[in-house]
Amino acid sequence: MNLFARLLLAIFLSVPLAACSQPAANAPAKPKAETATLTPRVNGGLPDFTELVEKEGAAVVNISTTQTVREHGLFPPMPNLREDDPMFEFFKRFMPPQQGGPREFQAHSLGSGFIISQDGYVLTNAHVVDRADEVLVKLTDKREFKAKVVGTDRRTDVALLKIDAKNLPVVNLGDPNKMKVGEWVVAIGSPYGFENSVTAGIVSAKGRALPGDNFVSFIQTDVAVNPGNSGGPLFNLRGEVVGVNSQIYSRTGGYMGLSFAIPIDLAMDIVGQLKGSGKVSRGRLGVQIQEVTADLAASFGLKDAKGAIIASIEKGSPAERGGMQPGDVILKFEGKEVPSSSELPRMVGATRPGSKVKVEVWHNRAAKELSLTLGEWETDSKVAAKAEPQSEKANKLGLTLAELSAEDKRSLKVENGLLVQQVSGAAEKAGVRRGDVVLALGGEKVSSVDQFAKLLAKQDKEKNVALLIQRGDRILFVPVKIGG
């Protein structure tokens, strides 16, 4: 190649490749869609949150509470720290014990919230304002208002406040059911008291069930949420609130990539009830339920591992009056499928007490529709402790069983059952434990060791058999493989 050709090649290679893909200068611009909410913007391949924050941030508020605490002791009281604060365990372990006369001091806490109506209704978490003597709401324009607690619902962790103000900025509400796992979301709140902090991430999962939260199907995100963010809004990219930030999973009190939000449709249903009566009413069946596993589904003759198994039924409850029986699997509630046991309490709880409902159950390997009237939700009674054992030989499941005396049954509050003295083999592999009480085998109540042996002999050796077990204050089904 001669010198002139080399020069031409060098000039060609020095031209930026991006210039080849730039649009013509006179290309017509695309018309902008006119919507009530924001249109998601992308900047350099990543979402742009600036417009969202500018438009919606003014409706996010800081909430501070004051509570008068009385304590006894000669030493200064332990600082008012949340249990998930990194220093909580330190002060609890090393602060000297309190002695002497009573002391009074003011405990303060911080949280977040957001305005849902121009006349001053504010949504936040119940635990933010729990037991507070005074609640202050601070707006982004630095105005502060004393707030009245209209009502709280601890079971969903929702609280409604009211401040005396008008023409306030409000948030737009979205539909969390239309959200997809993996889409971007934004949280605005006051972590550690830093007002109107903005963090972003994605939806990690939907429909999360957490221990002790039977009435909330949480939205899980990886948005950085810390103490003080509680009660703040979770936005989608259209600037709509889809959730209320409520909990974090943390061993240190700081952000660990697991944040949980209450779906806004559930929160607004609670708000409507609190506005109307100051309390929340929930429907109740009066049953203890258990998840349907693949093994249990096979034991009951179900094609899919869906629904909720009824482990026990409260006497005189709506479920008993409606004809439900232990071992039935609830497949549908009011025409809607029950995908898992964790969904059933939410479906029932969202229905008003006194409502007449239709429930489809799987009974004796066939679908059956029942009609019943819901009661009002209340705490289930606890089951007493275990009975004393008697000696019997192990059966082919690996269970050494003993019959219960009349006194044993009274203390356990059961009508029948057999105590597990020893466990091995297939039963041990399945998770049966010493001290469990076997209430039924394959849907049949058991009261004697001989009866249990006869029922076991009738079971198909190639399939699982379902044992109904009472363990402490729980009742559950355990599938055991007979030939295992």
C-alpha cells in the first residue's frame, strides 16, 4: 500500500462510528403522550428519576413522635433505640440494672408518611405512631402540624393521620397488581432522620408472606430502606404509589437488600375502614390451615400442590357450621383459586364479617362446594402441653405410639389421639417428632394403637399416607411414605 492510500485509510478510521447512527437533523420529533402520571424517562440506558422526585417529593412527609416513659432506677435510662438498631443489644447487655424511684423521660422516634388527600389525611405505618403521646408531621416546605391519629391497624401495620391543613400536595395511587418483578421502583423517606432521601431499586418478588403477617402479601424490593423509612411511599416509574415501605430484613439494623412494602390497594382498604369507624373488621372461618406440599397433594389425590389444608376446626366456628372437616383442602374462595395457604387468610380477612360466601373444598378425593356465613376474626386459642407416654411396639412407619388417658386428653384439649413415644424410619424422615400427638391417619381419627394398625394395613404401600399431627400449639399434616 502506497503512502497516499495509507493516509486515506487513517482518515477514514478516525471518524467516530456513532456518527453513522445519528438521526437526520430534520427528522420529525415523536409526539409526547398526555397522561395524568409521569412518563418513564431513560438517561444513558438507566431510568431517570429526577422528574418523579420533583413532582411527587412534596407529598412525602417526615413524622416525629414523643412518648412519656416512666422507669425506675438510679441510673440514666437506656436510650430509646429500636430493636433492630446496631446499638440496642449493646445497651441492653451492658447498661446497669435500674434501681430506686420512678423516673420520667421523653422518648422520641422518627418515621415517614405521605399525603393522600388535599385536606390533610396522611398514611404511615402503625408502628411509627404506636403509643405516641404527640405526633408531628413536617412538610418539605418546613411547616409542622400536630397530627391526630384517626386509627391504626397493627395486623397490617397501617395508620391514618389527620392534620389541619388544606390544598396540600398529594400522591397519585397506582395498581400493585400490574407491577412486574424486575421493574424499577423508588422510595422516598427519612432514613435515620435524613428527610426526603431518595433511593431506587427493583421489585424482587411479589406476594411475599412473612412470619406473623397473615393479612399482608408483601412486595419485596432491593431498594435501600433503613430505620426511619417506615411509612414512606414506594413509587413506580410513572410516579404512582404502589406500596408503603414497612419492614426490612437485617441482622444489623442497616440495609441488606431485603425490603418489604404493603401493597397500596390493601393499605387504602384499611384507610377506608379507619375513616368510617376507626377500626378494621375482618372475616373469619375459624380454622387452622397448612400448606399443600407435593407429597401431601399426592396423599389427598390432588393433581396440583395448591390450596390450603384444614388441619383443625374451632368448635362452633363458621367453618364447622358450614360443613368443613379437618383434612379438607380449600381450593377456591368466592370463585377465586387459593394458590397457597398464605393467601387464604388475606382473602377471608378482606371479606366483611357476616358475608355469605361459597367455598370449594377437596373432600374425600372429590371437589365439593359449601356455603357459609363468615364470622369476625379473633385470636385462635392455644393448645396445651403434651401427655405422658405408655409403652407400645414400633409400627412399620417407625412410630412407637401410646394411647392417651382421659386426663391426657383434657390437658391437651383433644377428643382423641396417640402420643409418639419414639420415632424412626419413614416417619422420622418425614419430620414426625417424639412428643407429637397423632390425631388422624388418612383422614380417619385414631384413638387406639390397634385401630391405627388396622387403618395402616389398608393403605397403598406405594403411596404416601397423611398423618394429622398436634405439635405444641400447632396442628399440621405430615406425609409419610409407607414403603420408605
